[in-house]
Amino acid sequence: MRTFVRRAGWVLFWIVLILQVLAMVDAGWGKFDHFDGWRFWFEKWGYGAWTAQVIGAVEILGALLLLLPRLASYSASVLIVVMLVAFYTVTTKESDLSWSDPLLNVAMLSIVLVVRWGRRWRPQGEEPEPT
């Protein structure tokens, strides 16, 4: 029974991870593919048009790094910050965008962060934390 629960947990984790990677790549790619629309929103929010492309690149690179166990927790941390800023932006500035999408991403990225934290990259010579 314990083995089944453990395997089910890993299957669930991989489903969350793959969905999150796909969501982040889609969001990031959209900032390049639909640049005029995103440029409008970013300028309206006061961030500057170039910021849309930087955020898009961070989302795509971050999504790909989520697939590397040693870098996944760091990537998830950066993407959580990006999503919290997105949440702040859509809730405090005029927007047609949903506030729930960034929060759902934060929840899913938090799962990745917690699960992958023990396998994160450390400088050579640093002792891993006892488990």
C-alpha cells in the first residue's frame, strides 16, 4: 500500500510539473507571438513595452529549467515572484486579465518548489540537509 501511495504521489507530481511547464511556455511564447497586444497592456500598466519580452523569456527559460531537478526549485522561486507581480498588476491596475491564473500558477509552482527543494544544486563542499 505504501508503495502505491508513493507512486501515485510521484505521478501526481509529474502531472503538475508537466502542466506547469506547458502553462509557462504558453504564457511566455504568447508575449512574443502576440507582442502588440502585450505591448499595449505593459505600456498601459507603466512597465514599458520591452518588459513583455523579458517576462516572456523568463517564463520560457524558467519552464524549461523546471524539468531539471537540481535547478527546479530555483526556477520555481523566480517564476513564483513573476506570478506574484502579475497578480499584483492585474488586481491593482486596469486589466481584462484574470487574477486567478497567477494564483493557480503560484500554487502549482509551490508544489514543484517543495518537492524539488531537497535535490537543489549546492556549491561543491556544502553538506546536504539531513532528511
